[in-house]
Amino acid sequence: MKDLFIAILAGGLLSGCAHIGRLIGCDCGVAQKQLEQQDMNLELPLFNASDPGKVATEGVVLQAIRVAADDFLGRDRADEACWDKQAAYTYQTIQRDDIVFVRIDYNPASCGEKFHSLDAGATYAIGKDGRLLRRLLDGEPQRPR
């Protein structure tokens, strides 16, 4: 009986450590970043279908945007200029079968600018498994010569 308990416990820890491990004090899940100070006056909305501002994004689409943004701009650092940060860009997606196409364009208004830069964007094809299948930077030919 003891061996059965150990086998079940080990299997549970290996297959779902983030959930089962917490029951026995194991903090093996992804650590949550603690907020230094929360604004408790901010009322969080209920997410329902009738809210006109609601945007639903599937996980594979979010993953594709993250892969493309990390490849195009790298991860954000605090010492970077505004135009080098991922938040200074707009992201459009088209999903076709097992591929998510991501278009990234610089948004000058996000950095207090009025004019759009030439060759400041890119188009990506990302597989549903997160693999980068193709990258086309602005200014490059659509097909290699």
C-alpha cells in the first residue's frame, strides 16, 4: 500500500506539479511576479460576450505574436528607447490552418511621434507549435532572387 501511495504521489508530481505539488508545499510551478503595490480602487471588469471592448485571443495566436515580437525586437529592456520596445508596435494576425501570420508595424503615436518610419515592420509565419517558419522584413524582396 505504501508503494502504491508513493507511485501515485510521484506520478502526480511529475504530471501536474504546479497543481498537486502545492498541496504538499512544493513550489515548482511558474513563479508569479508580485505586485509592489496594487490599486485597490481599480474595478476589474467582468469578461462577458456583450462587452464591446473585449478582444479574445487564442493561445496559439498569442504565442505566435510573442515569437515574432521576440525575433523582430528582442525582449524589452528598461534602458531601451521607446521605438525599440514591443509595446511601440501594432500586431495583426491571420490564422490559416496550422499557421498564424503576424504583421508587425511601428506605431509612431505610441512614442509621441507623428511620422511613420520606412522599413520599420515585418511579416512572420509561425507554426501552431511555435516554430518560426518564415520572416520577411520590410524592404526585403517577397521571394529571394
